[in-house]
Amino acid sequence: MDIVSHMFDRWGSAVARRHWIVLVAALLAAVISGSYGIGVGSNDG
């Protein structure tokens, strides 16, 4: 379990250092997936 704990600790530190990049990437993914979902739903011919 110590290896898993260390892995999450390093991952958390990396995300904390780059929190603005992570935030922008998450928002961009949400906007893209939302617009894709709207586009797919409106294509009923």
C-alpha cells in the first residue's frame, strides 16, 4: 500500500503545481463534450 500512497502523493503534488492548467483543461473538455452532445442530439433529420 505504500507504493500506492506514494503514487497518489506525487500525482496530487503535480496537480497542485499545475492547478490552472488542470482547471482550464477540465473546463475545455466539459465545453467540448457539451457541444458535442448538443450537436448529436439535434441531428434527428
